[in-house]
Amino acid sequence: MKTAERDLRLEMLNSLLRTPHRKLEQVAEIHQLIVELDPIFYGHLAVWYQRYGDVRDHKEVFLAHLLTSNLTEHRDAGFVMLQEFPPYQVARVVDFMKQQQNKLPRSARTAVRRYLKIRESNPALFDRAALRGRKAMKHLYASLHIKPNERANAILFGDTPPEGSLADMLKQLAKVENAAEQARLIVEFNIPYTIAIGAIKQLTPVVLVALINSMTPQEAINNLKSLQARGAMDHPEVKKLIDSKLEEASKSTRVSAFKAQIAADAADFDADTVTRLEKVTNEQVKRRGAIARPTALLVDKSGSMENAIAIGKQLAALISGITQAELFVYAFDTIPYAVTAKGKELTDWERAFQHIKAGGSTSIGCALEAMRRKKQVVDQIIIVTDEGENAAPYFGEVYKTYCRELAIMPNVVIVRVGTHYDWVESQLKQQQAPVDTFTFAGDYYSLPNLVPLLTRPSRLDLLMEILDMPLPVREDTALPAVMRYSNSN
């Protein structure tokens, strides 16, 4: 298809449903196209995704393209946004600009220089950054030929950290053998778990309590499997503290929506811990928006559609947790299977789908026909399918009858999976029916990115919301850019 005829905005939104897992080149092409052909939209989308998106890889690619853009507004926005990133992501952005874009503009170098100098001017901020991202910080200084100040040089390159610095405290921690003294140092200097376990030979319950206390809710989730392996779950008081961190995570605004679910799937935790992790996921998903319209979710269970079933049950749990209206769920091959859950949690939908197996031909229309006969009226129909419809009743034909008899024209959202076609989409477009198609090629991490696409009344509403997102403005004043941007939000 010619570039002029492609719906680049839709392709851009589709790209957000992928999880590159650091292979940033997989999504670089569409970013480059749209920043050149629709730079206004791209700039606002980059800021919008920084606030609402989940996948760090996408945030890094957005930032790299802002920093290398021809538009001053983009470069200034990227300058401000970079100040919020942790060191390891700043290093990735710099490497992406060098390796994938073959350029590193002066403004981008200045942004990184500002980033490092802000941290040098605040010893506590620098020590925390150097402790968590030592390799990345050294890489930024060395690769961009930025001279560190005396204190930074001693910590990162001289291995002679000044007395009282976090790096110095870590050296002391490695020498101390008394558990109470280890715990004191960990608590007093808030030494991160992933750093401390490399310095401590034996983790006692006292030390574990100190380490868990110093964790953020997200860190507690990320290190849960490691904590279990080190016996933390076997001590009632330590387990109680872990539970409190998971409770905090369900309310935190800085926890990735599906990281908790991934943690639950990655290890053999007790039922109570799994329930707490699922609660974190459910509460975080609810923060992404609410579906106010009656909705139908139709999940393809025909031959080779195991992937559709897996995504369908995740979507059912996700949608049921945020819907404020009726939700009808059907799995289908050539006959429809109504799927009902006894609750709104993922485990409830896992049970509801447990006997749904892939097999048979495909009649996407059969599920909508069941809804027509039952007079189940919805404003939105979400279909998880490859669009390979090969049996009657066909969706396009049933849709016309459904609209006529129930006096409504619901929006249709097709979530494509696997090797897909465009059969249903083309049939609906011939009827001038409202249809949006998204290609899901991601995993748990990118699934929450579907929420904004489902909670807005239409794609136009979503695009207008994105365009209303203001770009941060760089101001060369004494106030650090990171502080101005944080305060504006």
C-alpha cells in the first residue's frame, strides 16, 4: 500500500500493542514515518504515552524520536521528558539514537549533560542513581565524553567513594557480620534489595525485614520470586510485611498493571499471595479508564485459535473489571457459547473459560445472531479473531439485521491475532459501519494498552484526547526541568 493511503495513526496505535522486549528496531519504522508525515500528532502521542502507556520500550523509542526531530517543540519536549527517566533508560535512548538513527544532535547531548549535572548537584539523588544504575551512568559519561565532577568521578570511576556516600555505606555493609547492624545500615541508607543481596553473605529474617521495608511496591513485586527462594515466605512476620507491600501496590500510581500477574505466573506462590497479586492487577487496570457502554466480547475458538482464547479470557477479566454497563461474552466456532463468570477477577474468567477448547470452522456471525435473538443490545462489539470466517451466518449479514431490528449501530472493534485476514473489516466498511481494527502481537505487558482504545466512545475521541495533551516546555531557568515537568503533572 502506498504510504499516502496508509492509516498511519492506526498503525501507530497498533504498534503500541506489541512488546518489543528491547528489540526497538521492530517498531522504529512506523515511528520514523509518522514523525515525518504527521509530526503534530506524533509529539502529542509521545507525551500521552509517557503518562498512560505501560511498555518501557515504546517510551524509549518515542523519546529518541522527539530528541532527534526537526521540530524545536519536539526536541524541547524530549529534553524535559528525558529528565524523568532512570539512568538505564537514558542509556538505552542514547544507544538507540546512535545505533538506529545514526545521529545524536547537540540538543540531545545537552539534555543528557543536564540530566547528569542535576544529579551531581544533589548528592542524595546522584548516589541513588549511581547505586541502581552504575553501569548506565558510567556509559553516559564515557560515551558522550562528559566530564564528571570530583565526587561523581570518585564514586563511578575511582572506586574510592567519599565517606558518607551510599557507595561507601555499601562497602561497610559488605564488611559487617552482625545482622542488627546490617539491618540498621539498610534502613538508614535505604539500600535497595538487588544491591544489598550482593553484599550480604547470609540473609536473616532481621535483614529481610529491613530490605523489604526499603522496597517500593513495584520492587516488592519484581523481587517476589527471589524473596521466596531465600525463605522470606516461611517467616510469618516477613510474609506479613510482604503482604503489606502488595496491598500498597494495589493503590500505587507507579506500578505496572500486569507485572503482578506475570509475577503470579512465574512462581509457585501460595493461594493468598496469588490472590493479592491478582488484586494488584485488577486495581491497576481500573485506573486506566472505565467502559460506560454496554459491550459484547466475542472470542474466536475455531481451529488453531488457542491464542484468541488466551487473549479473550484476559480481555474478559480486564473489561469486566472496568465496565459500568452490561457485558456479554461469547466464544464461538460455528455455534456460540455464552461464557459467564461468577466474579470479575482473572481467576473467575479462567474458570469460566476452562472448558473452551479451540476447534471447528468459523462463523463469527453466530454469536451476534444469538444476541439478536435474545435482544441483547450493546453499543460496542469487541471481536478477538483472525477474521477467517468460512461458515454462515456471516457477521456482516447478521450485523445489518441486528442494527435494523434493535435500532442501534454498535461500534465494532476487531482485535486481530495470529495470521489474520481483513474479511470482516471489509464487509463492515462496505456497509459504512463504524469499525476499528487493532492487531495484537504483544503479551501481558502490552495488554493494558488496549484499555484506552476500548474506553473511549470512538477512535476520533481517543485521537482528540491525544491531541489535547500539552507538550512540556523547556525553560532555561535555575529550576531543573525535571522538577518543572513533575510539578506540571
